[in-house]
Amino acid sequence: MKVYLDCIPCFMRQALEAARWATEDTRKQRTVLDEVAVLIPSLPIDATPIDMGRKIHRVVKEVTRTLDPYREVKRQCNDHALKLSSQFRKRVEGSGDPLLAALKLAAASNVIDFAVTLDFDLNRSIEESLTNDLDLVDYPVLKERLESVEEVLYIGDNAGEIVFDRIVVEQLNRLGKKITFVVRGEPIINDVTIEDASYVGMDKIAKVITSGSDAPGTSLRYCTEEFIDTFNHSKLILAKGQGNFEGLSDEDAPLFFLLKVKCPVVARELNTTLGKIVLRAGE
């Protein structure tokens, strides 16, 4: 997905929020904004939002000298999700279609996205996802594809929601599928890392690998050759969250995108409405 003009004000908002998260020094916050403002005019016309997101958070880290400003709040999100997971796991397992229920649950938890907002209600998002009409038109396609594959590449997104990704992985395991779960190569916003995967026990039910990327989403231009080789040889890829959609939507690969739409630009790209939970096959 390419950058729209609508993205530019959002870049400045992200820069200010990240700077404030990393430091209380208003002079450093202003320096972050000044440096990001200089970067925007040089952004290539074919850039994706995560290209700019990567640059923004590199500036924040360099100016504030804080390598992982979101580490503590990520742990809090993981802990909160872990407390909720047992009750929602029971609801998934008691539903008529546990895989579908797990996907709805995981997509609803995609509301935990600090690149978009720090103001979210996880419990409410999950409850609404399990009762409201959703944009899951490609679920039958996913079910059909699953019948012909033994392995699934699952590209994770954010801390906290990885707890509910685990419930999806559990259901895929029950269908006899081997899962490789992908995390970021370095801390970036509240995106999942090896540390988060280990903390919630994802490594106990799936093979966990890193993309090698420090971008807030997956763009192959920032990934290791090892990950790219895995990506290119995968027969079914489930990519979670807006950042992964922004970075991978133009790739020719067996992709399915699972996310909660939190941005008008992404809603336009997916031809859906803001707030929808979406499961969509790649083009």
C-alpha cells in the first residue's frame, strides 16, 4: 500500500506521541518533530506508510537515546491479555466453528496498536467482534486453502494481541497444521519481538522466527534473506494487522490479511468501513 497525502499528518502525530512516550524533555520532543518534518518531503512517491514509520521511530530512538520506549507498556498489554485469554479460549472452543471464532478474537485484539492510538478498550472490542457482523468474506477461501497445506506462516503484529494469536495457532495445530510465527527483528513501537513470543508461550506451540526487520510492519526490503526465502516458499501466509497489510498488500504471494481497520486510508484500500474486522485474501 502506497502513502496517501492523508498519511502525512498521521506521521507527525506518530512522531509526537512516540517522542512523548520516550522522554519528558520537550526540547527533545521538538527535535524529533523537526527532524521528521525534514524527512517527509524526501519520501519517495512509491513509499509505503511503514517506510516512513521506520524512519520516524529511528529518529525517536536516536534523539531520545531510548532503544525500546514501549517495553514496559508492552509487558502490561501481554499481562492484561493473558488474564483475559482463559475465558475467551473457552468461548472459542465452545463455538460452532472454533477457528472462525479464534480469528474473530485475534482480529478484535488488533485494536492494540500504539501507532494509531493509545486509547482503546480491548474487552469491548472483543465482545463486539464476537457478536457483530464482520467483513470475513474470504473465510471460506481460507478454509479451502488450509485443506491443501501442511504448514502456515503466521506474521504477528502487536504485543498483547499475540496472546490471542496463540489461540488461533492452537486451533490451526488441532487441524494438523505446523505454524511458523514471525516477530520483528528489533523493538519498534509495540510490535511483537522474540521476547514477547517467549513471554506468552508462543514458542511452545509454534516455531518462532524473526523477520529481521525494524519496521512497524513487514516489508520485504527490510527483511533478512533467510526470512524472504521462508516467505517465498510458503504456501499459505496469514499476515496480522495494518502494518503487515501496508507492507505486503502488493506482494504476489498466498496471503491472507487479518486486521481491525483503524485508518480511513486502509478502509479505502480494502473497500470497507472504519472499525471493521477484516479477513481478506491477497490479490
